[in-house]
Amino acid sequence: MRLFAAVLPPEDVVHALAAEVERLRGLPGAQRLRWTGSPGWHLTLAFYGGVRDEAVPELSSRLQRAAHRTEPFALAVRGGGQFGHGRALWAGAEGDLPALRLLAGRAEAAARKAGVPMGEHRRYRAHLTLARSRDAVDVRPYLALLESFTGPTWTVTELALVRSDLPKSGVPGEQPRYEAVARWPLGRAGRDDGRRRR
């Protein structure tokens, strides 16, 4: 199954971002972009690709440990950027980015230790994909609007393992389907060892 580890924004953050995306979609040329629906909004920590079913329990166990070793932290969706000359338009993040990068590194290490091939390590960049294009698009007007956007701050309290199913119908504009197959609380909230906390 096609899996990735992610931080999922809460409902109020999604609503604020949805309002901003509506502004972006009102700009000239917006129809040239394939916009990601809000069910697909997430901050990917580590993308695993196709994972063999027999590797999922070990990966899950290691992700649970990674979550328990990471304390909750504050985050907000802010600003934006692009990859590939407008082939991907994304919203960025602000807040405790070192903690987010630490969690991303732990999510990647969990996969390597579970025997999931990860390819070449790249420096983590927090981003939430808003739109894609097969061709290069001038997204400067979108970035100018996103520059002033800051969503509500929230406390990240869990790590999610998400399954993605790519569209198979061939219908233009059909979105991938995402399902959180497991969630683990961060930090002390995730430690269920029966001992009294001090």
C-alpha cells in the first residue's frame, strides 16, 4: 500500500486555509492548476511509497516510538512557495520548525529501521501542497497573496500514518483518496506504561 507519515492540520486551520485558497482560485489563470482538495491537505513528514503489507506492523511500531519521543509543539500554516517552476504550489509553515524537522527525521529513520527503502535523504522542507501543474506556470501572483497569509496556530499532538490511493478512473481533476490508517499521540500523552508521571 502507498503510505506516508504526516501531520494533519485541525479543522479550524483547514477552514482558514480554504478561504485563502478560494482567493487564489479567483486569480487569472487559476484553471491551469490542478487544485488539491482540503481532504488532501497535510504536512508530509516522510513519504514511503509502496510498502509491503508484512512491513507495516514494524513500521507502525517504530513510528509509535518516534511519536512518543517527540513532545507536542506549536505550528501554523504560513506563506508559500513553489517547486519546479510552478509545477507545485504550496503553503509553508511557521512555529517550532526544529521540532517538526526532528519528527520528520524520526519518521524517516523509522522506515529505514523497518526495512522500507527510502532512497536518497533530502533536507526536510515543511509544505502543504495546494495545486499542481504538468507545465511550468508563473505562480508569482499566488505567492504574493500567500505571503501575507498566516493561519491559526495549533499544537501538534499526533503523528499520522496515511494511506493514499491514486485516481484510477481517468476522469480529469479526480483527486487521490487519503485515509489515516493509524495515529499516535506525541510525547507524554502517548506513553501508556502504567507509571505515575512526575
